[in-house]
Amino acid sequence: MTGRLEGKVAIITGATSGIGAAASRRFAQEGACVALVGRNPARGAALVAEIDKAGGRAAFHVLDFEAPQGVEDMVCAVAGEFGGIDVLYNNAGGSSSADGPLTVAPEAEFWRCIRVDLFGSWLMARHVIPHMKVRGGGSIINTASIAGAMGLPNRDAYTAAKGGLLALGRSMAVEFAADGIRVNTLVPGAVGTERVLRFFEEEPHLEAQRQAYLLGLARPEDVVNAALFLASDDSARTTGHMLPVDSGILIS
């Protein structure tokens, strides 16, 4: 049986843990050549070995989106190794406990969120899109958050960055539709990764928010399933949209 991404080349950022690692495995299982991008070389090498052992094809590239350097060279290296680029899954990002109301949060945290969550995705797309044009099109998946689609306390910097991603996705979808490039935005709620579960433990005031997830916290695989749909030809006529994977919190 042919995989849903057979013959495609995908770049996944934030690929060495949580949702990114789950997506890397799944995309490879579905037939994609996968370029994993992340900060942890040991985890990256282990994940590449795991994918290779399972019969897939993958490579790892080190990149820290807090100081993104060498993005263009990395993208060119991926295109050269695998023959092109069809899918960009901008998954890297995240909030931190340093965030808070804009009246008290450090300015450095605002710029960290903008740099990692918004500028990192902008920069990756900037260098990937020319390679997608050569292929006649492609799919870009940005990762926003419920924080960009609803009001949340104590996350003003993160909210600004993720809200910017929602707007950027719409603009990009219009800008590059003529090139056959689709751009959509995933909107996850809290996902039960190790980091997020620890976050809820450290900040007990968030328990009411946790209870608002009508179907419980999502698993990484739930977000990956949505990303796979947007990466594949199953979504060939879907662009400029936000796809919540939020267990109903946006309506609750």
C-alpha cells in the first residue's frame, strides 16, 4: 500500500521531541524523505537511526531558532540531498514561564517568542518556497496555538507571536497560491507531552483551563494526524485555513 506522502520530501522543525518527533516517524512511515531540524544532535541522530531501521529515509540538521543562522544553507542542503522540498512543517516553538502580562513580562521574553515562534517560521518559508516553486507547488504547515485565537492570561508575548502566525498564514496562502503552494495553520490546544504536563503541575492556577478541554488533553498523535492531512494531497484544495486540534476548548 502506498503511503500518503510517497515521493515527497518534508522538513519538520522542532523535530527531536514531542509532536515533532511523532510527526517525523509518521511522515517517514507514510513514505516521505524527512529532514529533521532541531537543537539536540544526540536525539536527532537517534531518531534518524530509528527511522532508517524501520525502512525510512531521514537526515538531521542542527538549528536553534533562538538564534537562527544558516537557514538558507540548511534548506539548500536538504533539497540537494533529497532532490527537492514538498512539505514544510513549522513545528518549532513554545511558551515559557518567563511570559506574563505585558506590564511585567521581560522584554527579552517577548523577542524570544517572536524570534522562535513567528520569525523562525517566516524565515524557513522564505528559503523553502523557491524550492517548492521548482517542484510546481507544495504544502506549508505553520503551528499557531489556541493562545493566538482566544484570550489567555499570563501569555501576552506568546499570544502575540502565535496570533501573528495566524495572520501570516492567510497572507502567504494568497501570496503563493498561483505557485501551487498551500499554506495552512494548525491550532493545537495543550498537548500531553512531558513538557506540557510538567507545565500544568508547576502552575496549578491553570487547572480550570485544563478542565475546559471537552475531550481531554490531545496526544501528540492527534496533532500529527492533522498535520499529515495538510501535508498530503488529501488537502489539495485546502489553503489559508486554521485547523484546531483543541479538544473543543475554543468553543467551551
